[in-house]
Amino acid sequence: MTERKLWNEILAARDETRLQLHLAGMEAKEAFDKLDRRIEAFANKAGLELEKLGDEIADETELTLAELRADLNDVRARLKTKS
């Protein structure tokens, strides 16, 4: 999976999760808020131009995106169990 596709999936899942938060408990909201800050920090660091990143940071980018996706999936799973 390309970094751009993974990034777009993360952003779409984040937006969808935001819509579900009104049904979630405080614990899930706090977990999402923490994850959202990490996503925003990564977006700022990467300058939203992932396809232009050099090879020297491509591995780090892929790892960070995978971690963000896993954390987002965890928050989404928490939301499903609460609804």
C-alpha cells in the first residue's frame, strides 16, 4: 500500500470516527483526541506531501502511518463495542 493511499484511509477513518463520537463514552473520546493530535502533528511534519518524501524517511513514514492506522482501528473498535 502506498503512503498516499494509507494516509487517505487514515484521514477518512478519522472523519468517520469523529461522527461516531457523540455516542461514545469519555474514554473513547479522550483516546480519539490523543490520536487526532498525533495525526495532525504528523501532517504538519510531513507537509501533506508524502509522495515527495525522500527515501531516507520513507521507512519511518510507513511505520508511523501503520502505527496511526492501528491506533485509529483500536479507537474505532472501542466505539463499536460501546454502541
